[in-house]
Amino acid sequence: MNIGFHAPQGEVKEWVIDHVRQKLMDLYHQDKGITKAQVYFREQPDDERNKICEIELMIYGDPLFVHRKAPSFEQASNEVLAELAEKVDEQIRNQGEPPEEITSTVKV
């Protein structure tokens, strides 16, 4: 899995990035269908909850995007990771189920 981090220079502590990297690797070990992750940290001025964390996962070729705002990058990343874990678990549960609609181009 490829993981890309995009953060303001010197604003995000290295241990927060390492924590996010480790949690994303844990998700990858749960489901090998995750091929790519992009992590974005940014700040929004003039707001009490101005730290933003966004993570986009590519799972089975489909993007999964979660965005959270919080007073700190640590809190925002923890909230994003918790929601991503729920969505990946849901994806794993739904893997064995038949599709909702079956389409075919074969005429009978």
C-alpha cells in the first residue's frame, strides 16, 4: 500500500504522522484490497476547531473519503481513523454478499 502525507511544514508532530501510518497499516492488514491512502493535514484560520485531517483510501478501486475538524491534529486524525475503521469493517462484511443488482449483456 502507498501512503502519502500532505501537511503544513512543521505544524504536525512526527508522532501523529507515525500513529496515522501505523493505523493505516493495521487497516491494510485487515483488508488487502486497500491499495493507496492519501492523508491531508491543514489548518483553517479564524476557527476554534481549525485543525483538519482528511484521509482518502482506495479500496477495491473505489475511493473512501473521511474529513474531520478538531482543536488538534491528533484529535482530528483519531476521529478520521475511527470512522475509516468502521467503513473498512463494513466493506469486509459486505464482501461475501451478492450484488444488489445483477446486470448482463448476454441476451437469452
